[in-house]
Amino acid sequence: MRGLKRDREGYYYRRRIPDDVRRALRELDASSAKGSPQQDKREEKKRLGRDKDQAEAAWAKYDREVEAKWERLRKGRVPGLMPVQLQSLAGDIYRRWLKAYSSGHFHAGVSAAMALAAMQEIDGEIDRQITVVGDDDELLERFHGFHVDAVLAARGLIVSPRTRVLLILAAQRAAKHACRTALKRHDGDLRPDPDENLYPAWPDPETTTLSGLCASWIRAQPKAKPKTHADFKASIDKFVAFIGRDDVVELSADDIRGWLAHLKESRSLSDVRIRDGYLAAIKTVLNSARKRGLIGKNPCDAVQYDGEPEERTREKDLRDGEVYAILKASLQPQEGVGEDVAAARRWVPWLLAYTGARVAEMTRLESKHIIPEAGVWGIDIQRSKNGRPRIVPIHRDLIAQGFLDFVRRREGMPLFFGSEKLKDANIKIHKTRAEGVAEWARKVAGIEPGAVAPNHGWRHRFKTECRRIAMDREVRLYIQGHSFQMEGEKYGFFPIDVTAAWMELFPRYDVSGPTLHVQRTAGVDAIDRAVSLLHRKRAVLREVA
């Protein structure tokens, strides 16, 4: 159950607690002091009042707190608490003591006085009369352990022994404060406690933590790709784990510089990956927070990370020998692997060679994405890295090799993985398949690590061959799914019969001999392209009919 509920008493919050969180709660119960309230329960429930508008606002805020508490429980022990968190927990303890000694309780004044005196004796403020000289730590635990466990559990916090000691000491101060306030009220001073503002509200994770800011940024970007959301969250989570805290207030430029240095030295990541991936995620999330007025400045502004150009010893294209080795191996029997992996090794390299597409675009294909359009067979690429769908003409050599027959055999299915994987909300099998093709290609072509990316090398090779035939710049950008930079280039559409005319000039890779033979069409005459395409269109139309 989730959402704003209502009964005769008013509105309330109600959500079932997930099983993994309940397991963490049971562990928390097992480690709590004897007599502490049980935390394991089936649902979170809280009254929100009778006013609907106020209840809706309270529901959203409390839901964020619940989600944050559950996330903390899932992560286990926290490395430490911010001062504001420690003092906020002390405020929870202050209110617990004050409630215990409210004026409605019999002998509240006497009990508060006795408790205050005992705590003052422990702190050495007055001579010992109630407590016995001995282990004061044990006395503090008996006074405050129960309350400390209760407020930690309420926030879903599992802390280190050192942090718990700090909270015990904060509880001692808060409890003495509560006893003094209770005594004033017992004596008739019912004015509000002027020092209650010593205890700040628990910081809203949505606005005070990097994780919360990242979550709110993700919600504010519904059109961004799930992968972008996942990458940003992963970057923020790793950064938080590295610096050992999640607060925004104490975040500094030095924290970020240290993180970038760690990525460079310990993870051996490229400067581009660090700057455009990890740093960009932190900078974007904090810029969003600054625009909303949640932070005054972005510490990333003081961080410059240009890096040095990656030293290369060769071009990024696949060379003729590598092209030959990969395509030749794709035609051989693939022993020791499943049908889907074998199909990926057979067809994906050729698809990359003749489309220049991103490998994940190809491994994600289903049979329904292979379509006849305007008399030409095309690949309907609906999911792209930059969100630009396109229809790419299928090269004549792919058709000659029987690619369409393969697609028919996979009717109603993905081409390179099982249909059951389509049920996954965050499907990843196509990425796994792409990585497998790269590993296989690197092995069969003898490509050394770091020399060239086997899958991505096809995109560079495709662009090189496009330049050989003087393919129109906009056409080759469209076919490969690149973003257009100039505003004028974004207008209009690229019909498949236009792009297919250019693809008629694209060479054919022949691996039937001992070396690669690239059959290139002589000349770039538009009439030759049109005549060749006309013959192809007639053949497709006859087949479809």
C-alpha cells in the first residue's frame, strides 16, 4: 500500500516495508540494548492530520525520510554522523525525556530532580550521593542506551561504536537539559523552552545530501535515458563512499580533487572518462541544486580538470588485417556457446561494418525492427544513445549473406537474446552480448588491450569508407546516429531511399580469399547510384508482394 490514505481520524501515511529492509531491522533489533523497542514491523504508518493540502505536503516529506531511512538500513553501518545529525538526534532524546517527565505524570518533578542529580554526579558537577563511584560508562549506558537505540532505529541508522559513544555523550547533555526544563514546568514556569532551538530538525536528505540531490535531479529529468540516471547515481554513490560522508555543507573542492586523483591513479581511468563521466555527474547535480537555491556555490567551479590528451600509437579504425580476421571468424562454426551468442558473433560484426552503428543498437534489435520502407530493407533503430531514432538501409551484402532469412527465423523475437529478457525493466542483456562480441573479436583478431576498441573501431572504419566515396556529410552523420551541431542541419528528414542510394556506393568486404578484398564502386555519379538503387527497390517490392 502506498499513497495518502484517509479514515474517520483524518489522513495518514502508510507503506509496506520491503523484505530486505525488514531483514536489516531484525539485525538492528538483535544488536540493540536489552529492553529497546522492537523495530521490525510490516509497515510504516503515521498520522498526517485532517487538512488534505497539509497532509499531502507532509506525506511527500515523510516519504522522502522513509526512503532515506530504508536506504541507510540497506547500506548498513554509516561511517559517521554530521554535527547537525548528531545534534538533531540529541533533540529527539531531549523530547523523549521531557515527555517522560511531563506535568501529567505523578512525581514528575521528584523523578526529574533525581535523574538530573545522578547525571550531574556522573559528570562531576556535584558530589556523589546517589550514584556509586565506579564505571561511569556503564552508568551512561544504563541511562541513555535505550533512548539512543530508539532514535537511531527511528532514522534507520546503524553506527560505529565510536559514533554511538558520541551520541551517548550528546544524550547526557540533552537529558540534563530536559530535566531542568521539566523542573521549571513543575514549578509553574510554562513558557516555551528558549533553548529548544539547540536541536535542529533532522536534515532533509533531499536537500542536504549528495544522494538526495542526485535523486531529485533524476526525478527532474524524466526524459533522460535510464542509463544516464544509473551512471549519475553510480558516480555519486562512489564519490560518497570515497570521501566517507554524504553531506553537502562540508563538501569542498579538495574533496573533489582527491576523488579525481584517485580515479586517475588507482583506477587508471582516462582523462576523458573522468572529466565527462564522474566529474560531469557531480557538477551537474550541484549546478541543479544551486539553481534551486539549495546551495550557495558549487565547489566544482574551483576544480579544473582538462587532463592530457591520451597518447595513441595508432588510428582508431580497424585495420584490414583485423577486419579480415573478425569477419572471417564470424563465418566459422561457433563451438562451445549458445545459439544466441553464436548468432551475435555471426551477424553483429557485419552489421557494424555496414551500418557504423553503436554495438548496443545492434545487439538490442528485434525482428520487428527489420522493415521494408520505400522499397528498401532497413533497420529501424528506435533506441539510440543521443535519443535520435533513425532507419538505416541494409547493405546489399548482408542481404546476399541471408540476413533477412535469419531475421525470419527469429520472427517475433529479439535477434540475439531470448524473449524472456524483454520482461526486465532495466534490460542489460544486449550490453552483455555486446561485451562478449568485443572480447571474442579481440581474441580472434589478436588485438592487444588498449590498441583499439573492437566494436567501436567499426564506427571509425565506416566513417573512413564514407569519406572514400565522398558521402554527403549530413547523410553519414544521420546513418551513424550522430547529433547535428548546426541548427539548420536539424531540419528535414532523411528518407531511406536517399540514404540507400549512398549505401549502394559503400564497398563490400570480401573475406573468401587469403586476405581482405574491399570491393569499392568506381565513381560517385548520382545516376549510377539511382539506377543501382532502382534495381534493389524492385527486388524488395517483389519480395514483399
